[in-house]
Amino acid sequence: MFTKMKRRRYRQAQRKESTRETRRRIVDAIVELHGTIGPARTTIQAIAKRAGVQRLTVYRHIPDEGAMFQACSARYLELNPLPDAAGWQHLADAAARTRTALTSLYVFYRRTQGVWRNSYRDAHAIAALQASLAEVQAWLDGLRDDLIKAWRPARRQRAEMQAVLGHAVHFACWDALQAGGLRESEIAGTIEKWLRAI
């Protein structure tokens, strides 16, 4: 009796691990496809093929679009974490804090540009993707607000700084300026000059 229970527990543990591994392969396939061809072009058939499973297995693990983007975002940010604010929050000088924070963010964007470019391109067509991007935008808004505090702007300057930094933290800003040949530190330095001009 004891041996049967032990065997049953062992098989259940194996099944559970196998299920986890299958889900991980599916989610990794989604992450890879979103980064290469984009969310709008990612099909269940392509996910199944990339993960080495049947289409029904994909549906069993990822029942709808919301679950897909939630799982994909969580896995992507686990593999590619957003920059750590501890790298700049200790800097009292507003210019140094801004340069350090933005350079870190832009290095992150360079490393992960495929997924952001595809996601922003496809967001208008996919409501579930918009929700995932809104979570990232909330983090970017927090970064913007942290940098504004460091500059301690007068009331009349605050709106201008908010507009400049709101643009500066967005992927599209980095993407446009790097396309012009600027490196991450040069883009951050340019933003700092804009803020000083305010």
C-alpha cells in the first residue's frame, strides 16, 4: 500500500513537471514569435509548431488572447527585466540621475528592440496587447516622475519637463534617435540638454 502511494505521488509529480515544461515551451514559443514576426502575425499553429505540441495543447495552456499576452509579458520580463532603479536613485544630481537612468533604459531598448517595435506596431489591432503595454507604460510613467522630482522644477516648468521626459522614456524616442546614428549615452545627453534648456 505504502509503495503504491509513493509511486502514485511520483507519477503525479512527473506529470506536474511535464505540464509545467510544456507550458514553458509554449510561452517561450510565443515570446520568440512576438519578437520576430510580431503579435498580429503569431498564429496558434505557429506557436504549436515552434513549441513541438498540438494546437489543442496550446489552447489547453493558453485559453485566450488575454492569457497569452499575460503569460508572454511575464516571461519576457523575467528573461529581460526592466532596468533596476537602484542603479540611479542614489544619485542626488538631477543631470547625472537622468543620464544614468535613460542610458540604462536605452541599453534595454537596444537589446529588446524587436519585441517593442513589433508590439507597438500591432497594438492598435489587439486589445489584450494594449493591456500588457499599459503595464509597461505605468512603469515608464513612474520613471518619468522620479526624474522630474530630481530636477525640482518650478510649477511653470513642470509641464514642459513632463512632456520632454514622457517622450524620452518611450521606445519611439529611442528608436527614432538611434536611427539617426546616436548611441545610448548620446541620446541621454541630448535629453539632459533639453531639460537644462527648460
